[in-house]
Amino acid sequence: MTTTETTWPVKKLAIVLYPFTAAAVAINLFLLSLMGIALGLPALSPLTCIWLSIPLGIPATWAAARWVRGLMDEAEGRKAPDA
């Protein structure tokens, strides 16, 4: 039995990771707005944070997908680990 080796491109990883990354961005925005109360800033509602995380999740997802792709390459021995 032969196996074909295929790698996941960064774009495909980004599509899979987007819901999780956007959720993490929403949680971080909400917690950051709660910390902003100490500085006199208004807190953002959870729904506002979710809406803001939709566009802000795109660059975060791209960075996460590139990081995961690098980890996958390193695990498969395609790239030497950074010293």
C-alpha cells in the first residue's frame, strides 16, 4: 500500500482555523475592554466584541496558520528547527 504525501497549504489551514481564532480574538477584546475600565474607558458588550472579531480575526488567523504550517513542517523534518 502506498501513501501519497500531501501538505496542507496555509490558505486551507486558515479556513479551518478561522472560527477558533476569531473566537479567541473576541474573548481577548472583551477582556481587554474590561481591563480598560480601570483607565476610565467604557466596557464593550460581548456582542460588539464578536462583531469586531470578524474582521480582526483574519490577520490573526493568517498568523496562526503560518505558525501551524511551520510546526507541521518541523515535525515532518522539512525544515530545520530554529536554534
